[in-house]
Amino acid sequence: MTRSGKEYVEGLRDGRRVFINGEFVDDVTAHPAFRGAIESIASVYDHAHDPANADVMTYPSPATGEPVNRAFLIPRSEDDLSTRRAALRKQAEITLGLMGRGPEHVAGFLAGWAARPDVFAEGGATYADNIVRFYEYVRDNDLYCSYAIVPPQIDRSKPAHQQADPHLYAGVKEEREDGIVLAGAQMLGTGAAISDYLILSCIVPLRPGDEDQAISVAIPIGAEGLKIYSRRGYAEATTSVYDYPLASRFDETDSLIVLDDVFVPWEHVFVYRNLDITRDQWHRTPAHLLGNNQAQIRFSVKLDLLAGLAKRVAEMNGTDAFPPVRGTLGELAAHASMVSGLVAAQEQNSVVDEYGIAWPSAAEAYAVMTLQSEFYPKLLNIVRDLCGGGVIQLPSSAADYSHPEARADLERYVQSPGFPSEERVKLLKLVWDMVGSEFASRHQQYEMFYAGAPFLVRSRMSQMYDFERATALVDRALAGYGVEGPQAA
């Protein structure tokens, strides 16, 4: 059943080894780099755990009948996808669309894998049983899984088995009767430091000889030998929530995962030394589509936030009725509406496979992935242009208002009709944390590359689009005329 935020936080005190600022910390709940994000995730758990939200946020577990989070739902119809979207939208709104790898993200991948155990069974029936059993365990205990599925950027000109050290990329070092031992590193463990389990696999193409890296496993974050090397935490550099309202609360952090002889029992192994299934788990199951459908629901919320900020700034500056500003707001609204429309179209055009599983429409999903890497930076610049120097000429911190002389000057010179100084500065600091701070820059990079290298996403889009339908129109056009003129139909 769903768990409370308090239960989630207590589960993080498991002796995990997270390295940041020159030291290992074993209690991330008390560390300023992670505390704000943990509190935000706890709020997500509390919202779903609240009986008042049960109808939207939960459904009965097929195993126990207890309410479980809809993020784990295996959809079997367009209606299932629609109710799933409503729940995921509510969760994303709690974190303003700014936590891309919260508990609900990998839940979609697990649901997609468990929906098609036949793919895993091609490596052996045990592996299919393992993925279904683990999915049910995580679902019924409402656990937070993160993942690391890309090898580190060491020498991309060579496959894993040709690296100078055969255990640079995460893979099998030893096979034992009771499981396997893993060594090496993997990226990009977004949210790993504050999650319960790590799903470790590989989404990039592997070559013959890379069988040691051709795996898919689940590892408790507190497992012996698992080390998480976090990037700098933006939250701990903030002076206050007022000054950095987003970075202080929603920085999920990204990490390098190092496996120093980590033991994984067989029951947590889903793919083992199998190049084909490591590749096929993403696209022969609905996992990739369900995971990215959630990501796009979350992205839609983020774009709504961006459009809302632009509208509020224009109102504050008294420019919202100016035709050029209205046009700018319209452009932001068009992009936000396009994404939400394409998400809805994934439901309307969904396909139910021979196993009774509803797959979100791939063409619309890849359309968002293809376009967002191009237009998200553009939208940030639009908001920057709308704000002008307002987001630069701001008090240094909330503490400035504690100084009587400074406060008097700020209240006189940094204000707008209907927006006294503290409210004007509060809004503009929120905008800056969305478009200009270090936290904002990370989000720009994240949205540009979260689906992979843009050229690979575009290539995948070309495979998903119905070119046969499109070229049929070309043939129809060509058949309608010749050198002699129009042809009979």
C-alpha cells in the first residue's frame, strides 16, 4: 500500500554511502544538499497517502487489494492511460514539474517490463519471474527506484570490452551460485542518493564482447560496495527559500554510481549477459513509452509554470496588454498546449497489443522528445527577454529587508503597482531560479538530453512516423496528372 512521507524518510537511513564535498555521508536526510529534495518527495508520498486523494492517486493492488500508487498501473485501455495521467499530473504539480526522476518515473519502466515478461523469458523463465516479482514488491511497498543506464564518458570510440580496464563500465565481475558480483561505474544516477533501489542496466547499444555489461538488475541503495558520487548540491549553496525557491526544494541531484564488488542475488537479476534482451527490454516492452509518457506529463507541468511566470511578470510590469507581449505569451502558451495535446494524443492513439497491454502512441511520444531539446532553451530565452534587467537588479538576499535603511530604499524603488517590494522581488527571484540560476542551467541541459542525444531521438522519430501514409499522399498527388494534364481518378 502507499506509504507516508515519514516512512519514506525513515527508509533512507540505511547506511548508504553518498559522497559529496570530500566526505561520505550516511544520513542524507540531514544533509543540506539532499534535505530539501527529500522533503519534497515526502510531500508527494503524503499526497498519495492521504485518503482524500485515493480516487485519483491510487488503485487496488491486484495482489493484495490494498491501494497502491497509480504510477505502477499496467494500462490495458485508453481509460487506464487517462486515469494514470491524472495521477501523474497531480504528483508533478506538487514539485512544479521540476523533479524529473521522482518515484513515479522508474515506476513506469517497471510496469512496462512486468507487462511483458515474455521478453525477459527469452533469456530464461526465471528472469521473467524475477521482474514480475520485483515489480509487485516495489508496487505493494511503494518504493522509490532510480536508475543508471548509461556508461561513463571515458572513451566512446571503443566498446566496453575494449576499454583499458574491463571493469570500467558497470558489469559482471564474478558469477556465484547464489548471484553475481558487479564492478565498474555507471551514470547518470539522478535521484539515486534519495531513492530506495537502483535499477542498473544499459540503454546504449552494446556490441558482441560486451556481454558482461548486458544486464538488468535491482540493487538496494544501502548495498555493500555501492557508492554514489553526487555532483555539487545546489540546495546547500542557497541562502534561503526566498532567494532560491526552486533550488532549495527540488534539486534531486545527479550522481556517478560506482560498484565496488557489489553482490546481487539471482532473484534481483532480470537480464543476464544477453545483448538482445538488454536492447529489447526498452522497446519490445512498453517500458520506454510508459516512462517517457510520465516524463512528458511532468514536462507539461513545467511548461505551464514557465508560461504562468511570464504572464505574472507581464502583469506586474503593466505590459500584458501590449501587442508584442501578448504575442510572446501566446508563443509560450502554444508550446505548453502542444505538449499537453501530444500527451493526450498518446492516449487517444494508443495501441492494445496481443497481451492486452495498452501502449501510448509512439509517434506522439517521440515528437515531444524530438522537439523539446530544441524549443525548451528557446522558451527560457523568451522569458529572459520578457523580464529584461528586472531579474538582475534584485536585492542580494532576503536579509536585505532586515536592515531598516535598505528596506526603506527597496520599498521605494523596487516595487510595482499592486506588487510591494517583497512581492516583486519574490516573483523575480522565482523566475531567476527557473531561467538563470545554476539550478536553471542544469534543467536546461537536462531537458535537452534526458531522452538521449538529439540526433538519436530524431532517428527514432523517423522510425515511428507513418511515412507509408505520408508517401501514399504523394503517390495520390502524382497519379492525378501527367504531361498531358489531369488524369482520371
